[in-house]
Amino acid sequence: MAFDPRTIINGGMLKQFNGQTISIMVRVESVAGSQLVATSTDKQKLRINLSSGELSSAEGAWVEVIGVPHGNDTIRAQEVIEFGGEEIDFDADGYNSLAHLLNNVKQLFRSG
């Protein structure tokens, strides 16, 4: 499966990317039908509208959401990628550092 180009962000960056395709790692808090409530790596509470059906991830599981943000705390998901449940050892601080680096040093990557 091929994905459209997207920007890796954290919750605090959401409003900067309204209407653009993003990728964000979140920890599942609850799932009710097609609505996922989750916490981003920088502890922002987010509401994610799932595109297709329900999500089977347990509370506490890390998932990657690829989608389009609307407002400060809502994402319309195009895809949700599950990562093995709540036992995954995910480095949230490292992810936040990566998101900031990728979005603040773009010229470095363009010039090679």
C-alpha cells in the first residue's frame, strides 16, 4: 500500500497543518464506534474520526494515525496502523524530538 506524502508531527503542531496530510503517533484512551480518543506523544488529547469501521486496539496501545487535521484537536483518519498492543516500548520523547527536527530543519534534508 502506498501513502501520499505526509508530515510527521505531534499534537502541539496539529493546528499548523490543518488541511494537510499528517502522520502522528497516539496512545489509545477509548474507542466508541468510529471515534477514537487518544493522547499524543506530547500529552495532547485528540479526537480522531476513523474512516472505516471500528478499531480493535486496546486502551494504552500506540497507533500511528495518517490523516488530515481539522482544528486544534481533531483528525479525520485515512489510515490507522496498529503496533502490537499496550506492551510496546515506545519512546515518546524521541518521537517528539524527531517531529521538531523534521519540521524545523527542512532545508538540511532538501540540500542533502
